[in-house]
Amino acid sequence: MTTPTRIALAAGDGIGPEIMDATLALFRAAGVDKHLEFVPVEMGKSVFDKGESRGMTDAAQKTVESCGILFKGPMETPKGGGGKSINVTARKIWNAFANFRVFRTLPGVETTFSKAGIPIDLVVVRENVEDTYGGVEHRLSNDMIQCKRLTSAPGCDQVLRYSFETAKKLGLSRIDCGHKANIMKLTDGLWLERFRTMAKEYPTLTAGDVIVDALCMNLVLKPQQYQMVVLPNLQGDIVSDLCAGLVGGLGFAPSANIGTHISIFEAVHGTAPDIAGKGIANPAALILSGLMMLRHIGLGQSAAAIENALLAALEEGARTGDFGDKSKPALGTNDFAKRIADKLGSAPKHVPAVPVPATPDAVTVKPPVKPTHQVVIRTFTKVVTRVVGCDVYLDTPLSTVSVAEELSRIAEGTPFRLVLISNRGTQVWPTGSAYTECVDYWRARFELRDGVDSSLIDQAKAISLLDRIAEKFTVCSYELLRTFDGVKGFSMAQGQ
């Protein structure tokens, strides 16, 4: 007899244990337990309450890393304090770089679009590790807080490669890239450039791009024009929840987080503490996320059987209290799952049935081999860089003119000259508008003087300038200005 594959299991907080129990009962009814062994791990609120800021125990981390798959219910994010979201932490420490979400119209789930006879069937892939979700934040002055937005070429390539491959596997004909490259010309500019570069490797797919605000409008007006949309982290978070609203809410929106070694399958709705323990929560999102997991590991026949049973049950009016035909009685969490289990072997009559794969169920995913160390991933390796200046960020209540005069004096006798002062990203010196209101946080840009050979300048020269500035001002941070193969690696200020 084949040894069952181990799956790390975190039931979650609030309604999590209830919907997880119902989901696992359904899976057992479908015979999934012949292939899988679910291993409980400690994660979430109870761990935070013990003072562990990660939200998971060492044993839980070890178990997930040995299994390679985590199946989890919704978990509470600490309000304030130092604890980070356990959901984000899990995705990031295990580099589950692609968030894969499927949004489909379900029978019995009434929405604006279902009432209009417009079926929704689209996929959103969201970059899952970088962007503002790095959570790199600092207080820089009395009045200014900063959050760094991090975008790397290898990070873009990982999620974009997954998106193109998945689109091909699903038989899609089109993939669209959402972005804000018209404003964030370097970060989203890199994201868009990597998308266009990769699209050349997939000529059978039509590749388009759309600015994210226009995308949101289009999704509300005519969502059927999209098949798959891939987006950076924060934009993808917002757009994926928007798409959940198109199909009835987060209670019907499954989520998978795919990594090279470890993948996470979860319900991303809230913990609903107001109804926890009442046995009335809707387990649909967790069930659908579990079906993603079954397909990911090779149990496609079981997944198809369960999904067809779910569709058949929904067609007959099975519902929990949060959706469906109010003239039909609402089922509790366990009874809803049991109604689905009773339909195993059936197929829906009014919507297309999910195709059942010809390949018999067999787990194809192996537990990961733990790397000996963290790997540095690279995209661009042979690039000629030159130091051409630095941006110095200052905390001072002085006026623009006073800051400019003092910095110009400090830079005398160095290879650098002051070329720009901006405030909140807008140029205020050497030109600007008296109507631009300023705060106590300034960017001063220094570039090489005319005639200085950049090949003779290194970072030490910029650090030397920084030392001189620090004698007169509070320096919050600085950024080295460089060219990469002759192209500026820094943006202009608004109004420059």
C-alpha cells in the first residue's frame, strides 16, 4: 500500500476550524484520505497570543518545510503591535511567489452579472513576495513616514513565467498585464518590460497590458473581456478582491500561493469571529481552495468529482445563510458539506460539468529537498554600472532656499553639485511653484559636475559627501545614483 503524502494543516482562527472540519469530511467522503495524511500545525492567533511575533511555532515551520504543502483556514492578523500578518509571512518566508485566484460564476450564487446572464470566468495572478508587502517602513521625520516598494527582475520573472505557463496549460488565448508604469516608471516599468520580454516566448498567447485603474473600470463594466490578468502585489491584492465581488464575494474565491518548493492553499476571507462556533459559516472558499490543492498534487479526478458534486448541490439550492434563494432553508456548515458529499458521482444539469481527467489520481508532487542555504536569484548579470551622484534625504524645518544655500556650500570642492531639491516627490528648487506646500522631509539630488569622468568615481566619494552633509543636517537616508549600461537608474522629480 502506498504511503499517504503528508500535508501540513492549519485550521485557522474564528470560523477556520469549523469550515476546515467540514471540508476534510467532504474530502474523506471522496476518498482523498487514501492518498493524503493531514498533519496539524500551530499557526495563527493562539501562537501570537503566546508572544511569538511570527504567528507560527518552530515545529510548524519545520513540518511545513518537510511536507512542501500547507492547507490553511483564515487567520487573524494582529491589530497594531509588532506582529506581522501570518498570511503574508507564510507566503514570503517560503517564497510562494504566485498568488493564483480563479473567479467563476457559480449556480445559486446571485450577482449583478449572473442576473444579467453574463458568466464570469477569469484568473488573476498576483506577485506575492515583493512590492510594498516587504513591509519595509520607517519614520523619517516628525511628519513623514516611508514605505519602500521593492521590485526585482528575478521576482517579476518567476511570477510571469508561472502565469504564461499556467495560461498555456489552461488553454487560454490571452493574458493581460496590469500595471501603473505611467507613474512608477522604474518599478512598474520593470514589471511591464519583463512581461513584454517573456511574452515573446509564448507566441500562441495574445499579450496585452492595461493601466490598473482602467483595468478596475473595465472589470466592472465588461469583465468577460479578460481571461487572465497578472499584476504586482498590492495592485493584485486589490484587483483580486474586486474580482471576488463579481462572483459573490470572498466566500466563493479560492486562493493558491505557488512557490518553487512550497505552496499554500487557503481561504482568504476573514475569520468572522461574530459567527464562530455557531456552525453556520460558508465553507465554499476553503473547499474550492482545497480543490486547487488536489489538482496541484495530482488528484485531478477526485477534484473534478468534488467540484461537480458542489455544482450539482448548488443547482439544487444548497446554501448557507449568507447566499442563495432565501425561500430555501439555510444549511449549517457541516450539513452544507454533507449535501455536497451526497452528490458525489453526480454532475450539474444546467451548467457545464467539470471535465474529469483521464489520468488516474496519483500524487505527483514530492516533498522538497531543503536547500543548504538561501539562493540568490539573478536576471541581469553582465551590466556596466557607473556612479553619477546621490540622493540625500534630510529631516529639517528650514526653508527651501536655506536648504539649497547650505547644501551648495557643503558640496564645494567635491565632484558633485546640487541639481535638485524636491519635497514629497515634487521639485521645489532650482525652480518650482510658491503654491507647492512642503513638509519637513527633503530630497537633495547631487550629480557629477561637468567634465568629471564617472569611471573615476566610486561610492566612497558619495559617502564622503554624505559625511559632510551629516555635520549640518539630520540625514534620514541616501540612495546612490548609478547608470546601468548607460541608462539612468533613477527617476526624475515631478515638475523637473
